[in-house]
Amino acid sequence: MNFDNEYMDDYRNNENDNFITGVWSEKIRVITEDYEIRGYVFVPRTGRKNRILSDILNGKKRFIAIKDCEVIHRYSPSRKIETHEFIHLNLDSIIMLRPALKDE
């Protein structure tokens, strides 16, 4: 499975859909030692939707793909918030990962 190309192409072609064919998406908030990251994670639509985050954290892959991100510097909040279309984050750097609240 080529996650980066196959599923991201599906996402780009269906940007206005809340549900992406073949893929679950979930808005998340990630805390690392230096950053707070808000964005979307995507996983193939297999299994139960409520297991997305635990499946990512307990899977064999050591990186998480995050789409449409805002990166906030935790120790320099006055710094400009960075935005990125796509980042890969090493799971070892994650302190906390949770679904984003509706107002986040």
C-alpha cells in the first residue's frame, strides 16, 4: 500500500467531501516536547472507525502522516503559526495525541 500517494490523491480529488472514499479521516491534536500540531490523520477504511488513533499508535509504522497542519511552537507562542499541507511525525516524539475538539 502506498499511503502517501494513493490516499492523498483520493483526498485531493474529494476535498469537499466529509467522508473520503476508502479512507477514514480524523482531526487530531498532537503535543510533542516543542510543538502542538493540529491536523488530519488518514487511515484505510478497514476495521472500526473509533480505533483510528489507537491503530496508528500501535501499528508497525513508526511515523504518522498528518495533513493540513498547523504547527504551534510551545515555548515561543508569539512565533507565527506554521501551516503545512503534509508532515510525517515520528511516533517516539509524541507526548499526547487525541481527537480535536469541535472548536479546535
